Amino acid sequence: MCTVSFIPKDQGFYLAMNRDEKRSRSIALPPRIVTVAGCRAIFPREPNGGTWIAVNDAGVCLALINWHRIQRNPADEIASRGQVTANLAGAASSNDIADAMMGMTLHNLRPFRLIAIVPRERVMTEWRWDLELLTARRHEWERKHWFSSGFDETTAELERSCICDAAHEEKSRDSLASLRVLHRSHAPERGPFSICMHRADAVTVSYTEVVVSTECVVMRYKNGAPCSSNSVSESSLATPARL
């Protein structure tokens, strides 16, 4: 279960992601800066090394969400979907991402959607894996939200889309502050369908915010629900060339 929000700017973009998981899941490690395929990248990680979100010094951002609507499981031993994002963290272009995706072995991964954002090209691609086909869907360079839910994905998409549409009517809808308010939202009520999600067995376990500009990329990370008082860590990288 997750919510991802994208807001384009004249140069760069904002992205926010709530990660929803079972309360019993291991706590993820906070973001750190690493070198991947010649790029400097920032991402948090699972204990096994995978990740659900990453950004690098080329401004390329990747966010992976589960695709619960596709109710299939691999026939072989199941591997972590987080390896996809970690392996792509050094990609500097849409072609890099496409080449790497087409060369990956995916048959042992559960269904997923990977949002890949390349600001220098103003390209936003949603890669989809359903256990049979890998497809790429190009989106316009405009405000966009994605939702997933292992509880009831269809209802979660409807409920959360309404909340996002209502927030879009506000005058400050494209500000970083409004994005934070949205990802703390408990509307229509605090529960399984609110963007800041709370259930007896699962909860929003972290909030990640990515800001990409012509000067730098910044990742801010809160371990815990966005509505909590937990502290926020910040990591940044200079961008070597104009986006």
C-alpha cells in the first residue's frame, strides 16, 4: 500500500511518497548517498538491500509500488521487488531505464508499477509488470498521483483520488507545503483509505519527499507516519548539469 504524488515545476519537480506496510515488517534503513553505475544516488533501503524510492544526481527519480489489483504470484521462489529500484538508481536517461528494464529477470517478482521520472527529458514513464508482460505507459508532464492498497485497491484509488482532487482546488496546491499536508491527510476518516493510512495490522511507515531543481536534488525522509512527530532526515546532491 502506498501513495505517490508528483508535481512538475518550471525546472525540476516535487515528489512525495507514503509507504504503507504491515506493522510486523522490519524497519527500513534511512537514506544514504551511494555510487551506482557512475551516478551518485540517495535512497533508503530494506535490510536485504532493496528500495522503493531513489533519486540521483542526474535528477532521475524512481518510485515503486505494488500492483495488488493483479492477483498473481510467481511460480518460482519469490524475490524482492525492491531490487528493481536499487538496480536502476544509477540510470541517467529514459534509454538507460528502458534498456535495464528489458534486460531484467522479472519472473520471480510479484506484480508492480515503477514510476520513472527523467526531468532533463521531461519524461514520466510508468513501467508495469503483471507476471506475463512488461509494459511502459508514458504520462504527460503534469500533476499525477498513484495509489496502491492490499486491503482494497479499487476503493483506495477512488477515495484517495477524491482527496487529491479536492486538494488541487486550493490556491497553494502546487507548493511543497500543500504536498506535505496532503500526505498527512486522514480524510475522509483516519483508516484504511486515508492517504496517511492507519489499520490494526498496517500503517503508513514512512514519508519520503524528493525535490529536484537545477542546483541540487534533495531527499527528506521521516521514519514513521507523516502525522507523527518523528524527526525528518535530509540528504542532498548537487546536479552537475542543467535539467
